[in-house]
Amino acid sequence: MSWYCVIIIDSERREACAVAFVSALRRAWRSAGEPQGAAAFINRGSASRFTFLLSPEAATVAGDLLRRYDALACERAPKLTRYAPLRL
């Protein structure tokens, strides 16, 4: 499976949407038995959106979530220099 990117764009509910996404991702990770290698990252650098990156292992446990948030598959592993780890 590929790395995936989830972008939550600017709106009145951007913060609430991001919190809901992270909460659902953590629940999916726990329900899957907290698999090794599952990792997520966040970029808060933009004032208008949140960008999340999910490792292939995290994407595997979050299939429904990826569809719900219109995630995009990355063609190659992303550079994580502008991203902070997101604790699952």
C-alpha cells in the first residue's frame, strides 16, 4: 500500500474536522492492535489547511477513513521535513 495524504481545507469547521479525523485514526489504530510501523504526520504550516500523511501501515488500518476524507495516494514516499509526527 502507498503513503496517503489527507487535506482538510479552510472552513468554519476545519479544527473540528481535523480533531474528528485524528480521533478516528487513533481508534482505527487501536482496534487493529496498534500495528508496528503505523505512523502519521501533520503539517500545520498553512493557515488555511491541515495536511496529514499516513504511512502505508497506518493507511492499511484506516481504509474507511481514507475514503471518507478523500485521501490521495502518494506516488512515492513523501519528504517529512515539514511535518511533525502525530502520536497515535
